[in-house]
Amino acid sequence: MDDESAAPAVILFAHGARDPRWAEPFLRVAERVRAAAPDLAVELAYLEHLEPCLDEAARRLASRGAKAIRVVPLFLGRGGHLRVEVPRLVAAAGAGLPGIAIELALPAGDDDAVIEALAEFCLRAARR
Amino acid sequence: MDDESAAPAVILFAHGARDPRWAEPFLRVAERVRAAAPDLAVELAYLEHLEPCLDEAARRLASRGAKAIRVVPLFLGRGGHLRVEVPRLVAAAGAGLPGIAIELALPAGDDDAVIEALAEFCLRAARR
């Protein structure tokens, strides 16, 4: 995040699904991020089915004064969604908000600590 | 896992996608689980697009002597796939393998340590 930014901002971006209960773990993640970083403006957004979409979340952050927004994909696998659709959506959101830098971060599945936490979860689940 | 089981066994179950590179983080998880628990028979299986399916993975474990198999969903959100399709697939796999207990564990998105790891990942990604 740019140190000169008045209001660091992040969009936690998840896939989405028809069943709104699908979002529960992502709401929990967002809640923890907000609690740990009260200075960070946090929006949760979805690729499909659930609201808000990426564009709407970016506009909300812009209206709260964000000048630099980082999009953090809460995706594990990196297939067509992350390789093709998400960069396109990020570019479109940026084009619609001149003067605001919108940047795509690496996805959760690329993060070594997330992989380690998933492996430990599997070991616990196997032994239970 | 049943203590009387000769060969504890686990299926790490992921969604799958058309692009085979999608599976990379899940392969990393499986590799770490195998390294941490050499006595545990581990198969990775997919709901869609990628091979093996759940049924095939269960048959592989049975042929290696597993008597009790735990299916661990590497899903974050819990929508229709996890609520409807996966229990049905687990039941069908069990019906096809008499004498072998196949049990569905809670998904990764229900695990508090996984949620915490995702929140920490988001905070790192936001500050980078």
C-alpha cells in the first residue's frame, strides 16, 4: 500500500455462490481483518452471484476517500477466473475511477502460510 | 480416524477447474500432509473437471488396504456443492465399497486456524 495514501484500502475478493451462507467464512475473515487493522478500509466483494461486485466495492472505497486500493483474491486454486476474469475486472474498475490506483495482489493459494494452515487443518481432520 | 484401522486414510477433496494449474496449491497441501504423516494414505480428489473423482480416490485407498476413509473438503465457502453434492458423493462412494467406512469431515472454511491464516494473509497483502 502506498505510504502516501490517506486511506489504505483493500477489497477481499471471493468467488461467490447462489447460497448466501457460502459467504460466512469470508465474512469472518473480513471481520478479523477489520479488527486487526482499524485504519484499513475493508470491503468484501464477489465474482459471481453475491453482492457487491468488484466494481461496486471499489466505488464504495473511493467514496470513503481511498486513493489506492489493493484487491486480495481469497481464492485457493488459480484457474481461468484468477488468470483472465479477475485482472480484467480490476482493470475495468480502475478505468472507472480515475486518480485511484487499483492493484491486484497474489491470491491466498500462493501464500505459504495459508498452504501450511490448510495442511495442518487436513492433519487435524484426518486424526480426529 | 478409527484407532483399529490398519491403514488410516484421507481424501483431500477440492472443487477442480478446467485449467490443471488450478490444482497447484492443493498438490502442495497434499505433499505437506504426506510429509508430516507418512503413515496416512492420502489421495487428492476433485468435484469437477480434474481427475481423480471422489469415487476413484476411494477405490484407490481401498485397494491400498484402507478400512476407514475420511473425506476432508478443501473448500472455503459452504454452498450447494458442500451441502448437497458432496454428501451424496460420499454416500455413493461408501455404497460402492462395502466394509469400508467413508466419513465426511468439516470443510476448511469452518476451521478457525484456517480463517485466522487467511486474515493474516489479507493483512500482509494489504500492507505490502
